[in-house]
Amino acid sequence: MTIPPGFWSGLLAQLLHLALMLGLAPLLVGVVRWLKARLMGRRGPSPLQPWRDILRLLRKQPLLAESASIVSTATPYAALAATVAASALVPGFAHGMTLAPLADLILIGGLLAVSRFALALAGMDVGTAFGDLGAARAMSFAVFAEPAFILSVLGFAILAGGTNLDAVGLAFAEGGQGVRVSLLLSLLALLAVALAENGRLPVDNPASHLELTMVHEAMLLESSGRYLALWEMQAALRLMLWLALLAALFLPMGTAPPGGGLLPWLFGLMAWLCKIGLLALGLSLMESAIARMRVFRVPEFLGAALLLALLGAVFLFLSAGVA
């Protein structure tokens, strides 16, 4: 069997990308916490603290409730596996990785939905009131978040001629699409969806432990030990994935071209880290300036995101018809 040209470089880029995503995800959470603390005039924990917490939890024996079933033991692995698979499909410092032909935006959205469903199952498995409450809230938010994501993907498909994320990034990097109002609407919609998917302010407060207002944390109250470590890693990787996805769609400049050598990879890696750092700084600034909205306001917030995504798709359809 003949090995296609560029296979080994694409495989190496794929492995480096996945290692970076896994290694930097907890560090990203720590950096965001540290930046928020500094913006509020506090010293804050070390950016390495999330990694320390995960390693500490991995060494502890998990405790399960008497009513827990195999769902509580299987869902952490399923959610993390789906998130890792989605992270491998999102381009990072280079295009043309081995899994680039599979990097479809619909597939990435489906993998994220699998991880969300696994988390909701884990929250409902034990049968506690707070776990059921958090799962119900998460699923009600997904009713608006998923259509907003799909409509945004529709806009990218119209502009780039497909839903392959690698191809969309290459098309946008060439600059042929120009500056469009529809892209701005899609950006706002995806930002709202990203905040809801990651349980960030103003949708949810990851630092809050008030049971009546929790969403993501309420589903993990019965998790402990290595299972909690897997959930923490999954949440950190999910945040990293969304920032990388936004960078690939709206900040595609500086990414190494397919088949690039060591020098383009180094330049692409520096550009990618700068983009992730810029998005992390923006997230920290936003969360330091706003408060958490009431739970019944979240569907309205995501409904507005759905409307923005719909308007962006309509504008693209109209402009394509006029052209």
C-alpha cells in the first residue's frame, strides 16, 4: 500500500496538536482563574492548580452512592472520550492534519452533544434532587444552543462551500470572504453558545457552590476520586476546544499550511498560543465585569443567540440570491 505524500508530517502534527490540547486545557482554566483574581485585586491561585487538583483526585478512590449504577462509572470515560475526539478534529497550529478530512462541524457538534448527554445521565443516575435539577437545566439550555450552533454552521457552509472545519479555516485565511455582517452575527451566536456549553458567566458561575443556582456543578455533586478528575479534565478540555474552534473560524491567520515544515509549525504554534491567550484574556475580562443572570433568563439569552444565527443565515441566502 502506497503511503500518500505528507502522511507522516500530518500524523506528527495531529499527535502534537492532541498533546497540546490535553496538556494546556487544565492550564487554560488556571490562567483564566488567575487573570480574574488579578483583575479583582487578589493574588489568586497558581495557574498550575487545576493540574494539581486533577492529579490529586486521580490518586483517590471514588465513593459511589448506594443507588448509583454503571452509568455513574461509565459516563466520565464516555464524556472525556467524546471530548478528546472532538478536540482532535479542531485544527490548531497547522492545517492538513491526519484527521482533517473528518473535521466536520456537524460531527464536532454531535460529539459535544454526546459528552453533554453523558453528563446529564451522570447527574440523574443517583436520583438526587440537585442532580436532576442540574440535568434538566442543562438540557433545557441545549434546546436553544444546538439549533443556534447548527444555523451558524449553515452560514459557514454557504460561505466556504462545505462544513469541513479545515477547509473553512483555509477559505477564511485567504480573505476571499471579506468582512460580512453575517459573520459578525454568527460570531455573537457562537460566543453565547460557547458560554452556555462551558457553564461560564453570565449563564453559570463555575466558582459558585450554591446548590439552587448551580447547573454544571449540580450534576457532579455525587462524583469523587478519579471520576471527578475525569469530569474536571473533560470540562477543561471542552473550554480549550471551544476557544480553539473560535480561533480556527474567526482568527485563521498565522496557521501553518498543509505539509509545512518545522519553521511554519513554530510560527503557527506561536500564533495559535497568542490567539488562545487573547481569547482567555477576553473571557477573564468579561467574567470580571458581569454578573450571573437568573436561570429563567438563560433561555432568553440563548434564544437571542438563535435569532442572531438565523439572521446571519438569512442574510447569506439573500446575498447569494442577489449575486
